[in-house]
Amino acid sequence: MAQKESHHEIYKGYNKLYIALDCIIFGFDEGELKLLLIKRNFEPAKGQWSLIGEFMDENESLHEAAYRILYNLTGLKDVYMSQLYSHGDVDRDPGARVISVSYYALINIQNHDAQLVKDNFAHWRPLSKIPPLVFDHSTMVEMALKRLRKEAKVKPIGFELLPPKFTLPQLQSLYEAIYSKTLDKRNFRKNMLSMGLLEKLDEKEKENSKKGAFYYQFNEQKYKELTARGFYFNIVI
Amino acid sequence: MAQKESHHEIYKGYNKLYIALDCIIFGFDEGELKLLLIKRNFEPAKGQWSLIGEFMDENESLHEAAYRILYNLTGLKDVYMSQLYSHGDVDRDPGARVISVSYYALINIQNHDAQLVKDNFAHWRPLSKIPPLVFDHSTMVEMALKRLRKEAKVKPIGFELLPPKFTLPQLQSLYEAIYSKTLDKRNFRKNMLSMGLLEKLDEKEKENSKKGAFYYQFNEQKYKELTARGFYFNIVI
DNA sequence: CCAAAAGTGTTCATCGTACACCCATGT
DNA sequence: ACATGGGTGTACGATGAACACTTTTGG
């Protein structure tokens, strides 16, 4: 504690800055990727579209802040989230010097707390129809999409955007949405199933077709085992 | 300006934090990767090994700060540098709450200003013999190496670590150092030359062999042209 | 019975990988 | 002449890419 004090002394001559944390929250619904955006009802830039973000508190880590913000908006806790980038242009926020750390999250859109979202003036917007955003938030979204496209090829993160049980046509549709590209059904299924990470269930989804499509679920445990032995997830786009 | 004032008012209730910026500086010499580390002669952790870093100033962007720090230590300006990660654990710096943004740099080790390095108590240390580092700096180094390994496969950044003129054996030796792996000479050369990015010079390097090895240089211009047409650098390890 | 989506295999080209010998030259 | 590092080509297996028809069933 004495040491802590002395360090405070040492650092005392230096500036402190505002740090914010912004979240890019992806969902998948109706065959397309969506982002959770808020219509700000507070200054600055009141009434404009924005990512959800808040200022960092002295007593929480970056990860904790990211999960706090996500939780407050969606009621979700166990969610895939990953640090994206730190945005530090001097004038990025016209109001004051604020450095923003961005995180991106992939959530199962079915699970979020719609009431909370509503209370926060937030809305799901299709990625193809994102309105202009405040500050450098559009850049953040671009970077997040780029990152998602990179990661979804080599990590099994796509499943985070789907319910625990999903069909192969749904999964393919998700990948097609991520990469804005139609994929060959046979090659996609062969590729996906050949990794041995999906378990076929004895149950069919019958909303989208008369024949019905079998449900599958991702085997997290098996993925960990294989990874420990040098296996790499890889889906060819 | 009136607006700026009003925004300051709005943000006024929020905390400011210390933000530091740390640089992981890679060089390549004597067949191995090296890092530029400082032996701190200031508190806290005086006498211990550390990355070079400083506190962020209110009036510079993250990139500007990174280049400032690198310049002050090495005298180098036009250098490959890229943001790595932001480290935000509450207790990462035992002295005070400091968030650190890390950048990693690849420099041609021949070009640095040895006197400046000396004045800053900095030393080149082989990656294989990195001493324990202060705070979470060892984590930063690990992350930087991981990133370098990812990037050197798909971007022509290896050349940043070499002089403008280099031989294929030197280039191969660099890749072998990056990946801690011996590579097949024929496959490496075939792969590298097939991209058409290297220009063979009429000059030989004769320090390392009697026969001498031809110098090559990287054609940045051609890389840009090809990239614009959808080409991707790719070297198989 | 028919429309609509689910499911299934094979062929070909490309790319990655393994591998061994000759060349040039300084001593 | 020889030791040392530089330079070169080929064959095989694995992987990615293209491609069309059958199955199921609700209406």
C-alpha cells in the first residue's frame, strides 16, 4: 500500500484521459446479420445512431467493462466477445479527447432481453442497412465485420450466432450472410461434417420445408480435445 | 468551440485514467529475432527489464505516440508498426491503474541509432533469451510473436526486418527464425519467387559463402499493383 | 401429383510436400 | 582438390472446386 502510494507519486505528473468502451454486437436473424445499435437520447449527438458504449470505470478491467455494457443492454452474460481495436485519433470524439476500445460480440439473437433493448432505445439493424453512425463508429463496424470474416473461417464462432440446435441449411445460410456469398451445398456440408464437430440429433426442424431438416449441435468438448491435439477448425469459403 | 465546452460539461462526471503505450520492437540479426528491451533506471521497477513505453499525451493519437516513442529510442521514423492489443487488467501495473496499448514494430536492425539506444539503457536481446519482464510485458511479447507469425505468412512484412538488398538464404533464415522451424530450400525459393515480387540484382553477397548469393530486393510497387487486382501474398510454412 | 427444400458422390485441377544432386569458388 | 554454402526440378498425394439428381412430404 505504501508502494502503491509511492507509485501514484511517480505517475502524478502525467495526464489522464477519458477512455470509453464500445461494443459491436452481432446477431443473426431472418437469414441476415444484424447489429444492435442505439438511437441516442442523450448528448452529444442526441438522436443519432451509435454503437452502445460507456466510459471506463477506474475499478474494472476492459473485459469486465465490455461484459457489463453488454449485460446492461441485453441481459446476456455468457457470450462470445473479443477485443477489436483501440481508437485513438485526437479528434475522433468532437466533444473531448476520448480513446475508445472496441469489443465485438456474437450473440444468439433469440436470447436477448427485448425489454432491456427497448428501454435503452436500441434496435437490431440489418448489416446491409446500417445508418450513418456517430464519430468513428462506422469504422469500428467495418473492422468488426472484417475480423468476423477472418475468424469465422478458422474458429467455430459461427455457432455463437445460432441457437444450440440448428440445421445445416441454417448454418450454411449464416456463413452465406457473413461472407455475402452463396456457397455450394455439397461442399459446405462435406467440409463442415468432415471435422466431426457436429452431432446429428434425431429431431427435425419443419418450419422451412416439408421434408424437414435434421437438427445438429456443436460439440464444444470434442473441439477442445481435437484442438489440444493440434487440430485446427477450417471452413473453406 | 461552444459545442466543445458543452461536451466537456457532459463528460465531466466521468473518470479519467492513465494510458500508457508500450512498443514491442523486433529486429533480425545473426540469424535470430531480437527484441529491443530497456533496463529501467527509473521507478517503479527500477533495474528490471521492460518494454519501452510512455504515458499517452492528451494531444497525440495512439499512432503518433507509438511513432514518437520508437523515434526517441531508435531515431527511426518510417517503420512498420501496428497496434497489437490493449491491456486493461486492473492490477496489471502494481503502482496505479494504467491501461496500456501495445504496438509492435519491425525494424531493420542496421538502421537504428546505437547511441540513442545506449542513452536509453536499451539492449537488443535474442527472443530465445528474453529475461523476465515487468508487469504484463511478457504477455505482450508473446502476443506480438503470435501476431508476427500470423502476419508474416500473408503479408510481405518480413522484408521490414531485412536491409533493402538481401539474399534468398538470408530471407529463408529470417522465416526460419520467425517460425522456429527449418524450411526446405527448394520449396521456400519456389514459393517466394513464384509471387513475382522479388527482383534479382546483378550483385552478389560474398560474406557467407565462397560462391556468393545473389541479392534481391522487394518490389513494393508491384505488390501494390497485384494487391489491387485481388492478389494475396502467401508463403507456406 | 407437384412444388419446394433436404440430402447425397464423383471428377478434375491445383497446390503442398518430400526429396538429391550439381555448381562456384576461396583456401 | 576439397569443403562450404548456393542453386535447381520432379513426382505423388491431398485438398479445393465444380457439378445434377433423388428424396420427402404438406398442400
